[in-house]
Amino acid sequence: MAEKSFKYVIIGGGVSAGYAAREFSKQGVKPGELAIISKEAVAPYERPALSKAYLFPEGTARLPGFHVCVGSGGERLLPEWYKEKGIELILSTEIVKADLAAKTLVSAAGEIFKYHILIIATGSAVIRLTDFGVQGADAKNIFYLREIDDADKLVEVIKGKKNGKVVIVGGGYIGLELSAALRINNLDVTMVYPEPWCMPRLFTAGIAAFYEGYYANKGVKIIKGTVAVGFNADSNGEVKEVKLKDGRVLEADIVVVGVGGRPLVTLFKGQVEEEKGGIKTDAFFKTSVSDVYAVGDVATFPMKLYNDIRRVEHVDHARKSAEQAVKAIKSNEEGKTIDVYDYLPFFYSRSFDLSWQFYGDNVGDAVLFGDNDPASPNPKFGSYWIKDGKVVGAFLEGGSPDENKAIAKVARVQPPAVNLDLLTKEGLSFACKI
């Protein structure tokens, strides 16, 4: 098999890869120096669109509309852009072996790729119910959502099962966004999750109560405190029923599972230092192996703001970590230094007519402020998290761009807050005066 050699190789073709390519182009890269190797068949795109507008019946998002870097207000990098810049896009190519000592990657087809510097941007894979041997979990019309191929399958089945019954397994990001998207398609939607409220990794009970009430008003049924333990299929092998641990059986034409992801680090096991489920890096995303960097979901990195190390699964960090790694690579070559990565955690979501943003850390005591009535025509509410007398996290539903900037500033500055009752009363005005 022919061998190809590049100065820089990015393994993975998701959000990080696209933003890294743009940064390489900004910093200066010669034609033929950089390659992106992706198992997907399309150039890097903004993944969040898949659980939102990609599934809408109207105003639908389609490629090439959401290639990177439109998600952050940047230019759209079409396949032609990579050609013009002399960046080789090696698509539909799965790497099955990585030898970091020999600086060699091998594809499923046996192609060999050599590199001088490697950026690992492999992202996450969804956790599947078949991984746990859940009975009947291999039936047809049980879907997961990670890549554009998954979204295309879901679009097809939505068209084919008009007014059908959908069961969403999981109450996190994917569960909430897909429940909304499928309800907008006029499907009968039931969410099932084991936790006492939705989005438990981020939401307090008070925040979650609003979203659960709002979704119920939109016709989404919610079953909490139980899990799917099995699936029954018809004679065509298509899912027909979801069996719950509490004994209930739900009818289903479509099942979508969103129970989390796992960072894709298997290729590098035993070759690179790991921590907290990811590949351990420094503040420039350099790993324990020289000339190897890791970005996005797979990187466990120092969080300067909190003086600890964390792994973050979110598109904002996927973008920013990729840019930081490329700046570090190029400055290193030029004998220059750059600032360490100083990331403020940021999460957001949009569903139905709702839009929330969160910044900082959700630890300590939480206060809830504003109008969080699910029946309100214009709900607008938020939360602050207070630890050691300082506001360390802030959440806002229905905020304007300026108000969202204000809560981000609060999370970054960490102003003192001694009186929680007063903070609750001040609400958003507390952030706006910082």
C-alpha cells in the first residue's frame, strides 16, 4: 500500500479538525503540509445542527450550509477551501492503528500515513444500549445521533412514520433537543430517564422543573425514575415496544437513545498518558508524547480558572482547544511563547422557542431568579451558583446577547455574594452591573 507523508496530520474530521485547519491557514501552512483524516464522508461541519435545524420540517439545515466555521460567526469552509489552501482532506478513511513512537497511522484499507506532528481530534462515540446487552436493542428504528449519517437515517424515518410514536431514552442534551425537534415534526413523544430531573449534570431541580413543565405543555410526555430494559420488534424486525424497568410497556415506532458518549482514545491506549477518561495534556494541548497534541472531547487539560484538570465535551471547547493547539505548534516552531489556555466553561442549548446559556461552574449553593413559569408567554429566568462567598456559575434562559455577556462576565470575575436572598432579589441586575 502507498505511503503518504505530511508535516501535520489531524486525526478526526469533526468541529475541532475544521477549526484547527482554519488556524493553520491563518498561521501559515504550505500546500501539502497538512492533512485531515476523517472516517466521515464530508468536510468538517458544525455538529450541533444535527439535533436542531437538521431535523426541522421547515427552515431545515443542510450541507453545505453548516460547514465550519459558521457556528461561531466565521467563514464557511467548503471542500474547495481546503483544496485552495493545499490542505488534504482524506475522507471516508478510518484509522485502525496508531503507532506514536513510529509516527505512523494505518487505515482500515491498509494505507499508511506518516506525520511529523499529530493532533488527535477523534471526539466521542455514543454509548449504545447494545454495549450493555439490552434485550432487543438491535431492532430496526432504534437510533443514535452523532454524525450526519445518523441524522439522515432519522430524517428518513420521520418522513416514513408520520404522526408515529417516539420514545426518547435519556434526559440530557440529546434527549431534550431531540424531543423538541421530533415534537415539532408532529410526532407523539415520550421521554424516559432514570434521574429525578432532566439534565442533572447541569440543571438544579428548580431549573429542570421549568423545562419539564414547558415540554409537557408542548405535548411531550415525561417518565422519570426508570430505564429501558428491553425492546420488542414486529415480524419485520422494527421496534414496536419499549419495556421499562418499572414494568410499564410503551408503544414505539421510533426510539432515539441519548445516554452519553465516550471519548475515542482506544487507538492510543498504553502509548500516551491518560486521566479522567481522556488523554492528559498541558495548557497547550501537548500530550506526554512529543509532537502529539489532543483537543476537544478527548483532552483532559488544566482548567486555570479552577486550578484543576478537566475534560469538557462541548462544541465551544472543541473550537477553542483546536485553535490553541495550532497556535502552540506554530509558536513553538518560531521559538515564541503564547498564553496558557484559560477556558471559561460554556454550555448552551436551543429547543422550541427557548434558548439558554450557562457559564462557569455549577458547584455550591444555587439561587433561582426571574420568571420561570412554564406557561409564561415570555419566560426569562436564571440561576447563580455560590461557593465560598463568590458567584462561580451563572445560567440564563431567554437572555439577550448583552445579558448573556453579563452572566459570562460574572462567572469569569467571580464577584462576592454573601446574602443569597438579596442575590435572588437582584437577579439579572446583579450581573448587569458587574
